[in-house]
Amino acid sequence: MFGLCLASAIALAKQSPNLVTLYNTLVPISLYVSLDIIKVLQTNRITSAANMVYERTHAVARTSELDEELGQVEYVFSDKTSTLTCNVMEFRISLSRVAISK
């Protein structure tokens, strides 16, 4: 019984490169097309979302390539005017009116 399983495993291992070579073009092409369609639909959904509004300005998705990156953003740091003008930022923290960093 063990010898039969081992023999079939060896036969499968020998055929695996052939299977990968034969079928490598079928799955990725359809997968790429499906992912591109999903990205376009996500971009349209972001643009038309009613709750993605900031001061009466709707969200505008200019590219469909960065939709999956949105879920990875945790913190956005900006200065008092909400812009980064000099590309230099100092992080200061105070707790109970006591400055912890300078």
C-alpha cells in the first residue's frame, strides 16, 4: 500500500513540470482580465460613492491601479494647514500639557 502511494507520488512529481508548462497560460490570462475588471468596478464605485465626500468634494479615483493600496494606509500626518509644504515634519507630542518630545 505504501509502495503504491509512493510510486504514484513519484509519477505525479515527474509529470508536474509538464502540467505547469501546459496549463500556465490558461489561468493567469483569465485571472489578469478578471482582476482588471474588478479594479475598474472598484474605481467606479469609489467615484460614485455618496459617503466618500469631504466638504462637498467627491472622491475622484484617477487610476485603477492603486485601489488595493487604500486598505493599507493607517496614519496620515500633515501640518496645521493639512498640507506638506516643505516636505519636513517634526513630530511633537504633549500629554496633559506636558511636552514629551521637542
